[in-house]
Amino acid sequence: MVCGGFTCSKNSLCALNILYVMVSLLMIGIAAWGKWFGLVSSFQVVGGVIGVGVFLFFVALVGLIGAMRHHQYMIILFVVFVVQFSVSCACLAINKDQQSHLLEVGWNNSKITQKDVEKTLNCCGFSSVDPNGTCEAPCFPNHSCATCAAKIQQHAGEVLRFVGGIGLFFSFTEILGVWLTYRYRNQKDPRANPSAFL
């Protein structure tokens, strides 16, 4: 039995789909854990992560049980690859000015996120501290708070590099999945009835 054969392609696809099922369950679990322990209170963020995890789970599960035609599975995996590769490249290519602008826009759009960040990073305000305003940080009563912009930018840069790298890795496994599915689709099952058509 050669590793380029039917059985090897089938087992490799099964292993890849099992990996995707585990990654999707991990994504769902981490998002639920973050919400449960109050690390993230934004329903949009938690809902987005859980939505992506559920989508990946069902694509991998359908691919694992073979309930989808091979060409449909290849198309879905390729579309997921294109989206994930694009987002990963954007995460890795964003510069400090663009990152700062996006962070400020995000900061101004969500009061709940502002409170979470102020409490977690022990800072107040994005670019300036308003002594007459309200702040969730423990340093606010002492008037010793720094602004959140520098702290957020430091953490955001690390997260963008990490997410971009992980996204690139998994996007290439999706191309591997497309290639394996193409090979598997065009190979003949050695256990099949030789007199059967197709």
C-alpha cells in the first residue's frame, strides 16, 4: 500500500477533518469560557467566534461523514481558504497607524468594551484621561491612571501577529484538504466492484 493511494488519501482527509472538528470545538469552548468568566462581555465578539467555530465544525463533520459531494466540499474549503488567507495577510500587514486608527474606531463604538479594557488593563480613556468622567479601572480614584491607547496597541500588535500566523498555518492546511479531496475523488477504491460503472 503506497501512501499516495486511495487509503492514504482517505485517512489523511479523515485526520484533517478530525483536526478541524477539534479546532472548532476549541474555538467554541474558549469563547464560552471567556464569556462565562467575564473576560469578554461583548456578545458580538463571542457570537462571531462561536459562529465561525460552529461553521467550521459542521463543514468538518460533513466532510468526515461524507454527506457532501467531493466537489462541493472542495469549493467550500477553497472559499474558506481565500477568506482566511486574506484576513491573515491583513492581520500581518497592518501598520501602527492603521492599527491605532482601527483601535480608536473600535473604542468609540462600544462602551461595554471600553469598560472591559479599562478594568482589565488598569487604564482610563483612549488617548486622554477625563478626571470628571467615569472609569472602571482600580487606579482611577488615585488619579494615577495612564491612557489605554499604548497598552491596547502593545497587546493588539501581539494578538494580530499571533492570529495572522495561526490563520496562515490553517489556511495552508485547507489547501492541503482541497488537494487531498481532489486526489481522493479521482482515485478508484480498490475494494469496489470492478464490474460496476463508476
